[in-house]
Amino acid sequence: MAGKSTKVNDLFRAAEDEGALSAEAARVLALADLGAQIQAGLGVAVDDVRASEVVLLTMMPDDSGSIRYSGNEKVVRDGHNLVLDALSGAKQKDSILAHTRYLNGHVLFPYCAVTHAVRMDKSNYEATLGTPLYDQAVVLLGTVIAKAQDFAMNGVPVRTVTLILTDGADAGSTWAKAKDVRALVEDMRRGENHIVAGMGIDDGQTPFRDVFRDMGIEDRWILTAKSGAADIRRAFVLFSQSALRASQGGGGFVQAAAGGFGA
């Protein structure tokens, strides 16, 4: 594990040296020993990707018990798979890599070609756990930053689109706070090649716009869906459309980033 962690730390040091990672964000990534957790998501080696430019599609579906209690397990599975299907059918699919890590840390699959991504089903997704939103958002975003840096260091232009999905506020984080997530998100936004989106499934009490704002996510990339299949599916459709726009060459990413969910 030491060797793997060192590789991740080397990527973060390079990002800091190049100005892509601020001292504050580097401090956040050093708060816990995240090397092995992040390494678990990095997946395919840069040398094995033949595309001249890459888009990283990253999703963190909520697997907390309230998803099951609300009867939303199936629609979360279906929504995640809808996004993968949409990107797998894109003209530029060969340049898209996908990675999914659940809110409680389970890696469904590390970065791989979107056409090879694992779909969520009853056998690999059960919503029975807690909501360590801040801890795992740091791990997820650290993985995105590390993978993007790996490609950048090898001369491959990279853009990223990340979705954080939750049906409640943080409950269970042990070392990270909202401001720690914000430090990472703000660095990513400054780089102008990252989109970080937050989707909340309404639980009747959580002010999702405030939760995601505190995490540094811009208003235009915050969406709250009513609890129920139709509204949650509609939210996933909106995200898939945004991700498709962002994966297009030319000014597609810039337009998508500026437009948010409403573009």
C-alpha cells in the first residue's frame, strides 16, 4: 500500500507545484491517509488510453439507509445507469472515462472506458448505511484531481464532470468539514476544466442549496429533486444532458460549465 499511496501523493505534490492545487487544498488531502482510498478509484493507466483528450465522468450515489426507507433505491440505480448509457452512446465515447464510488466509500468501478462501466443493480447496490458526505466528497474529489493531474502530466488535455448525490445533510463524517470540501471545489473551479454538481433528493428538511453552497458548489450546478421516481429520473436526465454537452469538443465544455443544469 505504501507504494500506491506514494504515487497519489506525488500527483498531489506535482499539482501543488504547478499551481493547480492550493496549499489549503493540499492540507485537506493530507488530513487523513487517503492514498489507498484514492488509488482504488484511479483505474486504467494513462498509457492505456489512446484518446488525444479525455473527459472524466465521476459519480457518487448515496447509499444511506434513507434512500431505501424512501423507496428510492431502484430509481437511483436506474438514474446512474441512464447517465452511463447516455455517455456510452455519445459520438465522443472513446474519450470518456467513468468512475463510481458510493457515498460510503465502496468503489463500484475505478476509472475505465465509459462503455465498460459497471451498471448498478440489486447485487451491487443496497442503501443501508450512513451519510459521511464531507469525508467521502474529499476522497471523491481527491480522486478526480489525482486522475486529472496524471493525464495532464502526460500531456493529455483533460476535463472532468462530477456528480455528488445525497438525500440528506452530512451525518457521520469524522475528519472533514464542509470548508474542506470547499477548498477542493474552489481549486477545481479556478482550473476551468472541472464541473462539480450537487443533486439533492428532497427529504422534507434538508436545505440542499445551503449544504452544497457550503461545499463550494455553484448555484447553477445544484439541483433538488422531489422524492419519487419521476422527479429523480428527470434530475438524472438533466445531469446526463449536461455531461454530454461537457464531453463535446471545442467550446462545448465551456458552454456547459457556464450554463449549469439549466443550459
